[in-house]
Amino acid sequence: MENTQILRDKDGNIIEGAVLKADVDKKIQQEKIIADSKKDLEVIKKEESETITVNKKALDDMIRRMERLESAADVGRLDKYDQKNKKALSHVVLLGTYNGKIVLGWKMLKDEVQKINGVWRESQLIQIKLDDDTTLDLPYLQYVQEVVKVDATILSRTKDNNGHETLKVRRNDNGNEYLIDVTFINP
């Protein structure tokens, strides 16, 4: 037996045909999932229809010819071709955000550890630099708990005379670009 909730108005009268907002939201979400599934199914059917049929003898001849060419080819030239024609992989890194702003750097201002009556006590204070050129001093524990990581793609790498590396990255969610010291990537 289904247990349904009876809805009443402010005077206590039963409202016929009334439904809870949560039930309506659930129904809308189910309909959206069904529509998305239908779209995905159409895409799959389209991909399946883009197949070709080839005569087996012609395919075998083509494979034999490719094997012949690769066996006669110079290994160095094959490698050069492969290197020239390979696709560059995009490298995704994580950037730290604090209160919606990218953390460009940090430094530890205070890092004290003491053992008092057999219990370890830590007092750590960190200073963070944000993308709007503001700096904040806050307890390290608070920073670690509140930092949110966002994906970014590496656009370029630069090294200075000392070999120190800086990355130019683009956030994947909003497209903003930043120059960040490699030390502060993947916090």
C-alpha cells in the first residue's frame, strides 16, 4: 500500500490534486534523464550507421602492402614520422582557490610544534597571495580545509636563468589565464 501525503490548506481543508514540490522536481529530473538518454541513443545510432564494408581480399592485400612497406622502411624515419604526427597531450593541473580567488603563492609565517604534557601542539600561520594581489594571513589548518581545487590546462612553460619554472595556465571552468610558479601547482 502506497503511503501518500494528504495536503491541506491553511484552514485544514484537503486540497484535491495537490502534489509536493519535491515530487514535481523528481518527475522533471526523470523526464530530463529520459530525454538525455534518447539524445545519446540517437548519437550512437548515427555512429553505427557510419560504417563501411570492404571486400576481405582487398583488405588483406592492403594489410600485406602496409606490412611490406613498414618492414622495408628505415626505423629512424618511421620514428621521425611518428614524432612529427603525434598529437600533443594537454596537461591538466590543479590550482588552489580560496574564497573564489586563485592562490598564486604562499609562505609559512609561523610553524611551531611543542609537546606539552605529552600532547603535541601546533601553531602554524600561513600567508597566501591571491590573484587580485591581496595577501591574507590565516591559520594553516583553516587554509587546508577551505582551499578548493580547480582544473587548469598548461599553455606554456618558461624557465629563468636559474632553472626555475613558471607555468602559464588557463582555468578550464572560466578560461582565465594565470602565470604561476610551478611550486604552487597541484597544492
